[in-house]
Amino acid sequence: MNFADNLKKIRAEKGLKREDLAQKVDTSAAIIGRYERGERTPSIEIAKNLATALGISLDYLVGDTSVLVKDTKMLYRLEILQKIEQGERERILYVFDTLLRAAQNSSTQQKLA
């Protein structure tokens, strides 16, 4: 999906009218409509403000990632992880991956039972 489609979809999912979103980013509903139809592209600053107003990452809004992290605690953990020294980060991710695989296997086993 592209920016215009993502913006329209996410705004609708959040139950916001164009007017509501426009007010949050200090623009007009008509401009939001132009963004959603792909007639106009916002500046980086406006796109960032739109993402913030929608409670999503800019990467998700512009389509650079398909993962929407809704859990702010998870985002906080990822930010901390980025600041940790590379070797320690790799050890943490190894343990994390091991736990994820175990949980995934457990979930699969339960579905098969």
C-alpha cells in the first residue's frame, strides 16, 4: 500500500473523520482528502505529525514496514534495545528468538490437539 491508501485506511480504522485528523495536525479536511486521494504529498514534517496523530510510526504510514506496533511498551523496549552494545544485544535477541520459537511451537501444538 502507498501513503494515500494507508492514511485513508488507518484514519478510518481509528474512527476519525477528516476534520478530526485535520484539526490534530493543524490543516484542513480538504488537504487531508487530497493526501488520501494521492493528489498531494505532505512534507516530511506534516507526514510525521499525521503519524503521531494516528498513533503509528511514520514507517508504517508511508508503507516502509508492514508491522504496526500498537503496544507502546514494546516500542519502548525496542528503543532501549537499540542503545545496548551490539554483543549484548545479540545475546538478548538470541534468548528472545528462543522464547518466541517455543511459544510458537506451543501454540501450534495446541491447535493440532
